[in-house]
Amino acid sequence: MARLELGLDTFGDVTHDAKGVPLPHPKRGWTPPTRDEFEAAASPEGAVYVGSPRTVADKIVRNTRILGLDRFDLKFSNGTLPHDKLMRSIELYGTEVAPLVHAALESDVPASTLEGR
């Protein structure tokens, strides 16, 4: 049987102001989480990818290895992230997160252990 490709599509925000992302907004159809629920979702084991480029890269690398992912898709806004922060998050993802993820997956080490990247 042929192996099926596996991808992950999740919400996140890359910022140098760790966990500065706004909570999901009820106008988007979600019940607002409590701060504890948000912190659990933002934890290394949670489903939300927020924090510094290294934090987000480590989480992507960890879950890519655990799940055997072929692709990863980060949704940068749930409708409440201001445009300037959205654009900065996209910039950091492309210039810092993606290179860390690629290097970590090629070298089989956590992204946070890579120096000078």
C-alpha cells in the first residue's frame, strides 16, 4: 500500500514578543478560551504555534518528527491579529522559522540548538 502524505494545518503567530497573540475572537464563531486554556494550547504539546521564531520552529520540528509530516501550514490570523503584526509574523516565519526548521530536520537536532541562525 502506498504511503499517504500527511500535513498539519494550524493557527499560529510568530513574534519576538512571546505569546503576544490575541485570543480567538467570539465573532469568528469560537468560544473565547480562558488564559489557562490558551496557555495549554500554546504549550509544546498544544495545537497553537505561538512565540519566538525558535519556539515556533522547535514545535514544528518536534511535531513533524512525531507525526511524520510531509508538509506544515500555519494560519497566521484568526481574524483578530492587527495587519502590521500579521505581516511581521509572516516575515519572521519566512526569514527565521523556515530556515531553522529546514536546518533542524536536515541535521536531526532541535531548532533551538542551532547557533547563528
